[in-house]
Amino acid sequence: MELGAFKALGGVYAVAQIIIGPGGSQDMPLSEMREKAGTMTFICASAGNHGMAVAAGARIFGAKARIHLPETAPQVFEKRLVQQGAQVVRSAATYEESVRCAIKDAADNNDIHLADGSWEGYMEPPRLVMEGYTVIAQELREAFVETGDWPTDVFLQAGVGGLAAAITYMIRANWPVQPKITVVEPENAPCLRDGVKAGQVVTVVGPVSNMGRLDCKTASMLALEVLRQMADSFVTVSDHQAQLATESLAAVDIRTTPSGASGLAALLASDISVDARPLVIISEGQV
């Protein structure tokens, strides 16, 4: 979809499923979906990529989108969101505050709040987003069935945890060869690691990270529960390590960001065996 990040799989899919509605036909024609979506407005907060996916989904299916960005989100995302036809609101200083603004906006205007994080009483929309991400794990499974080169270790970067939890769930559910799964977070935002230690969702405190799309201080409840049960370990990487990993990838013509390269940063900092077959996912292009 030329959105440059894995989030496209989740937001667009969730928009489609919400338009179809519970019990609706998955074969609903696009013309019918567009007619049904004409009065709908999807609202979310985003550090960039989830908002892009929701905006794209709204555009494709004929709905409107309003995206709340924190002040820390790069200007390039605001420009790209406008190009997708979305209304952009710079609503707060931090991502977490923007989430609260998006919730209030949707409630005040009777619109649809489509977050990629989950909390008590709010599970189904983010579950749909995560369901979209599972395509990645299924495509990887199909490729490894062909080659036989199953990874021994998987490094999964996490913000609120949606991608990491979706991939982890699918690996545990249907990969015949089970790897060690390591969840990677910025050292300034270890909300999943600390949540697992505490046995519940917690909000961490820390400075802004250069891994902007991962710089989330509160985990998704749904993602935390999956990863608590199924991941093997949780590690953090520094901004410097993530930047070095970005530069290492650029040297082999893979253009990404510290967020996208953080899984590689964790691999490079690990004591993994030379005989291992590690898997990392470069989760976004250069922005």
C-alpha cells in the first residue's frame, strides 16, 4: 500500500472489519462498503504509522479520518496523513496524552475510536489491528516451510506491543519449529518488561527516545497478556545502539529508522551463538 511500515496491515484491515460489522459478509463488494462507510469517521492517536494505516483505510473505503499526533511526531507524518485525506490534530505533548484526546474526541462526536493499544473495557478494535499483523508471521512460516531454514531466535521490537504479540502468538500457534522469542524495547520506555514484572499494565517514566514509534510508556493490555505467557525474554536497547543498527543497515542499502532497526540493535548486543539463525523484522522504511 506504499505506506512504508507494517502498520498498514493492521489499521486498514481493522477499518474494513469495522465497516463490514459483526456477522457481515467478508465478500461485501467495495461499492457497498464505501456506501456504508460514507457517514463514518475513524479517530485514533498515533506516533505516525498507525495513523497512516487508519487514514489509508478510511480513504480506501470511503470514510473520514481524524488523527491525533503528539508534538514529538515528525512533521513528515503530518504531511503524509494530509495526503491520505485525513484531518490532523496536534493534540498533546506525548503519545499517551494524545490517546486520551482521541478517546474524548470520538466520544464527543459519536465517531469510531480505532486504537492499536488496548485497556480494560477496550479490546475488540485493537484485537482486529493485531489480527491484521498476523499476516507477517504466516508469510514467514510459508517461506520457512519452503527453505527449511527455521530461525532459532526471533527479535521483536515493541511500542505498545501489538506487532510483537501478534507475531509471537502465531509462532507459538503454528510454527513447527519453535524459536526463542525476545521482545525489544527502548531503554527509555520498557512498558512491557516492567508490566510483566508487575503482573499488570504499568506506565513507565522516561525521556523521549529516538525510537519514536516505539516510545510508548503504557503497554497494550492484550499484547502484555500474550507476551507475558509466550515470549522468552525482554531486553532494552539505547538510542545509540538503535542509531548504530540503522547505520549498519544503510551500509547494505536497507533504509530504515532507529525504530525499524531496533530488533537488529538487540541482536548485535546479544551473546547469541555463532551457529544461531536469528530473525529480525525491519518494521518501517526511512521517514
